[in-house]
Amino acid sequence: MAAADSSSATLRRHDLCSRGIRLAGKMRSDVVDLLDTYAEQQGLDASASVAAVEGVPAAAVERWDEQTGTQRLLENLAAYRAFRELLAQMLEEQQEQLGEADAALSRALAAVLLQVSAFAYHLEELLRLESRGPPSEEGARPPQPPHLGLFERKLRGLGVLRELAQWAVRSARDLRQLAKPSLGSSSVPSLAESP
Amino acid sequence: MSSLNLMSKTFVSFFSFFFFFFFPAMVFLAQVSAARSWHSVSRSSVPCCSFRYVHKHFLPIVTEKEMFSCLIWMLVLLCSSIADENSIRDADIFPSSPEIERGSTLTLFCVLGKRYTPHRNASHIIWKLNHELIAQENYNIVNETVSSITIHNFTYSKAHVKCFTKYLGREQLLVHTEVKSGFPPDIPGNISCIYHFDAELTCTWTSGRETNLTTNYTLYRKMMTEGGVTLLKAAASCQSKMESCSFYYPDTPYSSSFCFQVKAENVLGEASSDCVPIPMEKIEKFEPPEILSVKKISGIKQLLTVTWKMPDKIIPSQDLICQVQYRNLYSNSSEFVTVSLNSAEKTGSCNLTGLWDSTEYSVAIRCSSVVSIFWSEWSRGKTASTEEKAPSEKLDLWKVIESSHSDGSRSVHLMWKPLNSFPPSGRILGYKIQYFPENDAALKMTNTSTDKKITLLLNEEAYIVSVTAYNSAGNSPEAILRIPSTDEKTSQIIETVKTFTTNEEVVVEWIASKPEVTKYVVEWYEELETDPFGRSWQYVSNSTNWKTNKKNFKPFICYNISVYPLYGNKVAAPYSIQAYVQEKKPSEGPVADTGIPGKNEVTIKWTEISKDKRNGFIRNYTIFYKPEDGKELNETVNSDVLQYRLKSLQANTQYTVYIMASNEAGGTSGEPKTFKTLKFNKEDVIFIALPVGLSMLFLLGLWITCILKKRTFKKICWPDIPNPAESIAVEWPLDASLNNSFLKGVTSEAKTTDFEDISVLEHCLPEKSQEGSLLMNCENRVSECTAINAKGMINGDKKILYNEETEVAKRFSPFMPYIITDQEVRSEMHTALIPVKETHPIEMLEGDLCESQQTSIKSEENYNEEVLKLEDFSEKALFNPYLKNSVKTREFLISENLPDHSKDEPKSQSTVLHPFQQNVTGQSYVTLDMFGLATAH
């Protein structure tokens, strides 16, 4: 019976991981498109260097391959919750700042926001499957940003989207790692699959 | 009127208030507000109005548009308040436009306005459902101005309930409302969705029983979690009044954890479905891929390579499948190949193998996520042909040989058909035609053509002709045909050919005398077709009949159908027939030509109808002819007869004739012609003209003869009577007188007296009818005439003659008593009379007639023979009609006084004899003969 449950859980996890990978791929695709639109719309150079966004875990991490599945899921969830807040702030600022002509950018931001929200829920589902419920959102809220000027806000938005794109890549890899049947949630991935 | 006045007053007061109080107040408030915010343009709005200020000047800037919209808004408010007041004042019904459950009880209230009180109250209110009065027992008077109606078990889906007042027998509609009954919504079911990638997420469901009421549906998109479902923060639902609802990009977040729920609600209640989990990856539908190329690989037969581009919008990191559909253009069925891909690959490709050579294929592709239940639409098709191979079948070759020209050359028209191989051997680039005299292959000539026909000019020798088709891969086998020499006689192998039609087909059957011949060519063309290449033909193998669809033949057209036996490359003598696939009656009838009609017959001629108007084989001609006001008759003759002789016609009658040409389908008549038969025919004319002509000729001849032989006739008919006076045999007592010149003159003149002289006398004669009555007058006149003559003579130059005559008469009278004994000897009688004639007038004139006559009768017998020879006198007597009359008269007159001896005479003589007897008896009667004679003298 326990074996059957284990097998069912494994299949369920595999299914969720596969779907998560597609979500991450779709999200990355959308964010990449949005990045171009955003930079163009805001008058920014797409290749401009941007400082790390405060409150968002960095996608690039040392010893990625040593992380456990749960760790990966938690980091992912924390990141996407942060992104959700940041994108909501960006959307609000965008709606205040820009008129009807920039509605397309706002719609694209809203779409990515929904993607991020959906992915966050998906990660929570995976965490539940790992017999570990999702952490409370209370502590995950990013700090309230300081009062920034318009240009700084634009740059910050560019940074958020870039980081989100990287996180989409990392999430796909994390989930692919989790989907491997030989590896348990706490197992350590091989070195070769470092992001 | 009062309400209008009230409205206008209110309107005016409102505007006065607005312009004098409200507007300046707003301006003031706006200025204050503007003073507070210095940075930017502020917007202060009072309901719909906005005022902008440029802070530097603190002046209000109110556009005309804004001002106008403010005014309109206020006017609407004012009007609505007035309307409300009026409605309450008149009548009201509530609840308004209720929607109730089917079969439930409906209760409505009608409120009378102040306008109707105190004259009318709630007891005057009556109710109607649609147009029918509702029974009074359903009414309930709530108070003086309110009446209610209760309708139990209301089952109308929609009805109008009307509130009337009935006062002094007159009904007046106060107010009405529409009532609907229906059902609460069922729980929506069968929720399904489709996700058009990054464009639209549409869900549909079934609503169950028709509610008949306005029902709103809300589609909820929820995120499923272990603990239940969570509504997304944004764009989590959409509203609809139908059984579908859509989210549009970007409100289309991609998640595999969504569930969809539908809530239906109307006034009677609401019902929600379960939240149905629908992972979006399962309902994902791509844009169709785009085919980049479909091409063959050189040197590899029966293969095509297809490459395509995946749609741009596709979820990365997922497995995809694409389906390649290909179909050759000769087939209706398609084949499929499935190709697996990863979304990371932007293009896909695959090889289609096992295809037909030289065959064009149409290719289309569609793709899908491996987990989706929806395929994309098919891409636009693209076509390509497989590698060619040399044609494997030989052509069907045929010829039409024209008759030789004067120089011995002849035109040979060659034609051939495309290859019958299936699948065909690719694109034929052209045809190679080779021909050479049968006896000298070294003189081989070669032509090429891209057309499927060619005309060769050959001499009278037999030729061998071959045609091959070629494409890029090679040549087909040769199709060979022998063209016989001009003087060559080919054998007749086919004995008979017949053709007939069925409902759909034309069948040609033939019988061949040589069963070893197994190949034939059936050739057919329109009879009037002159172009050799316009002929149709078909090879037939191992059969002695051939069927083809009727559509290959035009109806009502005559076709020449020939069957040619083929043995080897030689063509034997054909057997040809003519046939119509379908006939209709001729387009026109023959024109009749009547020619020259006879008395009882006429020959009708006509010409054949032109071939293009026959529309079938002419079976016969019918000649219709009808006399004027008579019955129409007809005669039918065979089609080879082009003239007909109508007999037994009525003479001198107008006829109408027309010809009808008939074929199997019917007959058509030509223009009618009229002719008239003759009154006489030639025979009649001859029979009439000949006797008349002969008679004329005879009369002419007689007249000429009379002229020429006048003297002879006279001699025969009136021979000269010798004058006894001149006789030498007897001493004529008148010898003395013979020498008398006067008597000579009388004799000679008597001989030459013509009828004109007598006619003088005739003038005195009465008409025959008056003969009797006028006889005496005439006789008197004769007397008178005689008297006149006598007078004339006396008075004229012949006075002397008269005297002499008198003397002669005196001398003659005793010697000239002539008696005629028989009428047959009339001439003799005349001659016998002459002396009497000559004598009697003289006697009468002298007044002693009786005596002298008696004397002459007595002496008659003695001198009878001699007197008869007096020819000249008898001629005059012949033409004198008076003689007869006088005879009759005499007969009548003398009947009493006949002497006895005369009664004994034969009867035949008596009639003639009487006058003389009378005279003999002494009656004083003078015959005209005598008178005439006397006149002549």
C-alpha cells in the first residue's frame, strides 16, 4: 500500500514537474518578450547594467547542484512570491505613469504577473507533495522600496524582469532535476547539472 | 397643459438658478482648489463637469464641449424628476416587469394618480391579461387609490398585464407591464475550454433547461491547491449571458492548476457547477506551422522531403508532435506521417517515401503539444512532384488520310493521345515522330512536336509512321502505324456495325469476320466536321463493342461512326454508319414548289432540308393539300421522294399545299404555298379549238371556192335557160321583139340583177310576226310601190322604157301561162314563174289582169318545157320570201273557190298549185315575184 502511495506520489510529482517545466518555459518566453517591449517603451538600453534587485533571491547560486529538492522549491517559491509583489508594484506604477498608449505594456506586465502567480501556486503544490507545506507569505514580502525617482524605477523594473527571466530558466532546470525518478526530494543532484 | 407650464417654469427657474448662483459658485470653488495644488493641472469635477486652470493666471478654462455636456446632464435630471412626479400623479404599476417562476402566483398593484381622484377610485380599476379581462374575484382593493390583482398558476412564458379604469362605461388604459415566467437555472455542466496560445481562453458549457428568464453566467478561473481552490487575484472571472465566455490575452495566465467553474443566476435563483480542473497544457492549440519546402532529391525516386517552421508562439520546453498529410493528385485519400519534435526546435523536416514516380503530391502539416487534445489547424498546402521516369506505355496513335492531290502527294494527319499509364510518367516534354517509306527505311525522317498532332505530306507509297513520347527521364516505346499506299485495297473484315443508346451510354457493336483481329479503332465525328483533327477516336482491345457516355456526343447531330480493325500496325477497311444519339423534329420544313398546275393535277416538288436542320433521319415526307373551303388531304411518301403528283384535284380551284418532313422525333411543316388549278386542260383546248378552226377553214375554203368557181356553181345550180325566143327550132312569135333592143336589155338585165335590187322590195315587207295582219297592207304597199315605180318610171328617164315594156307585156301575155306541178322542181317553178312575174305587173298596171292570166294558163301546157329554161328569172324567185307568204295566203284565200278539177290534183301539188288556180279562177292577186320582176324591169 505504501509502495503504491509512493509510486502514485512519484507519478504525481513527475507530472507536476513536467507541467512546471512548461510553465517556466512559457514564463521565460513571455518575460523575454516583455523585456524587449519594456526597454523600448521606457527608453532604456536593453543591455544596460542594472544593480541587483533588493528582496529577490539571486537565480545564480553557488553549489546549485548540492541543493535538495525542497531547498530548490523553497527558493523558487520565495523568489516568485517576491516577483509577484514586485511586478504588482511595477504594474501599479506603470498604470499611474503611462497613459492609454502604453496599455500594451501594462497588459504584458499583467500577463507575466499572472504567470508568476500561477507558477507560485504550482510550486506550493509541489511543496505539499514533498510533505512540506508552503511557508507563510508573511516573511516573504520584499522590503518596501525606498522612494525612487522615475528613471530609477524604470531601471529597477528592467532589473526585475531580467532576474525573472533567469529565474524561469533556473526553475525549469530545478524542476527537471526534481522530475528525475532516481532522485528524492532531498537527494543531491550531480555536479554536471549545475545551472 | 398644466404640467407643461410647470415644466417650463421649473426649467426657467432652474437655469436662472444655475447661471446666477451655481455656476459662479463652482468657479469660485475651482479657483480655491486650484490655488491649493500648484504643481500641475488639477481636475475638479462636479458630476460631469471639469474645469482646468492654468495656475499662472488663475483663470477658469471651460471648454464649450464641457459646458454643453453639463447643461444636457442637468436637463436630464430635471426632466426625470418632473416625469417621476407625473407618473406618480397618473398611475403606476408595480412591481414593474416582474419575472416569476412558472406556475407560481402573480400579484400586481395598480396605483391611481392624483389626476384621477376624486372622480375615480380603486373600484374603477379593471385588469386585463394580454387582451382578456381578468375576473373580478381576482381583484383586491387595497385602499382608495390602489388595486391589486392576483393570478394563480401563471404559466405564460410572457404576457402583458394592463391596468384600466372603467368610468361611465368607458375604459382607459392607465399602465401596463410585461410579466415573464420561467425557471431557476440548472447547474451548468459539460464545461470545456480551449486555449488559443497567447490569444484567447474560451470555455463553453451547457445550461440545462431553458429558464426563459434573463440568466447571467459567470465563469470563474480558480487555482487549485491541496486545500481547495483559490481565486486568482486578477481577471479571475468573466461574465456572459450565453453558454460560453472568453478570457483574452494577456488575461490568459498559463497554469496547469486551473479549474473552471460556472455560476448561472437569474431572479429565481442561482446554480454553480463544480470547479472542473482543466490543465491549460491540455487545451492548448497552436497556430499552424508553415511549410518551407517540399522537394524531391535528385537521383532518388519516389521520395519527397518536407521542411516546415514551427509557430513562433509555442510553449518552450515541451514535446510536440507534428502530423504530415500528403496526397497525390490522382487520389482522394491522404496518408499521414507523425513526427516528434521538441519545442526548442524551430523547424522540422521529414522524408516522404514510397511515393509514385512523376507524381505531384500535396502536403500539409499540423502540430500539437504531446499532451494537448487539440491539433493546430492544417498549414497551407504545398505541392511538389516526385522524380520522373521514362514513359513506360506507348501512345495510342491514329491517322486521317486525305485523298491524293493531283501530283500524287497526300496529307496524312496523325494524332495521338496522352499515355494511359497510371500514374502518368511525369511531364511529357514532347513527341518524336518518325516516318519512312515501307520499302526504303533509309529515308527515315524525324519530326518533333509538343502538340498531340501533326500533318505529314507523303507520296503515294506505303509508309511506316512511329511516334514516341519523351520526358526528362527518357522515351516511351514506339507507337507504329502503317499508312497504306494510294492504290492499295484493304480487306473488309467488319461485316456489320450497329449502334444504339441506353439511358447513359452510346453503344457501338460490330461483327468481324476474322476473330483473330483483337484491336479496333472506333472513330466518330460530326457529319459536317471538316477538320481531320476534329475527329474523335478510341482504341478498343479484345472486344467487339464499345460504350461511351452520351455526353461525348451532341444530341440532334448526325455522326459518322467508323470501326477500323487493326492487325499489327496495319489498318483494314473500316465499316461506317451514321447515327444520331438523340433526335428531335426538324428545325424547318421543306419548301414546296408547285410548278405549273394543270386542270386536275399538279406536281409538287421540294428540296431536302439542310443537314444541320434535320435533327434526325428523315423518314418520310407528307404532302398536305387543301382546296379552298375544302377538307385537307395528305399523301405520305418516302424520304427519297422529292416530288409528287397530286391528282384528282378540282378544276379551277385554289389549293394550299405544304410539306411536312418527319423523323423519328416528329415532323415539321414548311411554308404553305397556294396554286390554282386550270379551267381547261390542253385536251379541252384542242377539242374546242380544232372544230372551230376546221369550221373556219371550211368556211374560208367554201368562200374562196365560191369566189373562184362562182360561174361554175352558177352554171350548175342555175343553168342558163335557153331563151325560147332565140330558138331556131320554132318560129317564136316574138321574133320581132327579140330584135327589139328593149327586150334584150330586159333579158340581160334580169341575168345580172342582184339582191340589192330586190332589197328595195324587201323594205316594204312586214315582219314575220305581222305577216298576217299586215299582209293586206303590204300588198297594198306593193301596189303602191308598184304604183310609185310605175310613176317613177313614168317620170324618170325610163319613161320610154316603160312604154316599150307595156307594149312587150301586151305582146307576151297570151303566151306565158306557166304551171308548177311539183315543189322539187322549184327551179323550174321559178323559171316558170318568171314570165308570170314579168307579165302580171304589167297586167295589173294595165288593169285587165284576169283575162290575160287565164289566157296564159291555158297556154301553159303548150310551152312548159321551153319556159323552164328561163334561168335568170328563177334566181330572183329563190331569194324572194314573199313567195312563200303569198302561197300560204293564197291557200287560205282560195279554199272556197277552188274549181272542181283542181281538187282532183295530188295533194303535193295542191299547195303550190293553188295560187295559180286562184289566179286561174280570176282572183285579182299579184305575187311579189311578179312585182319584183316588174320592178327589175
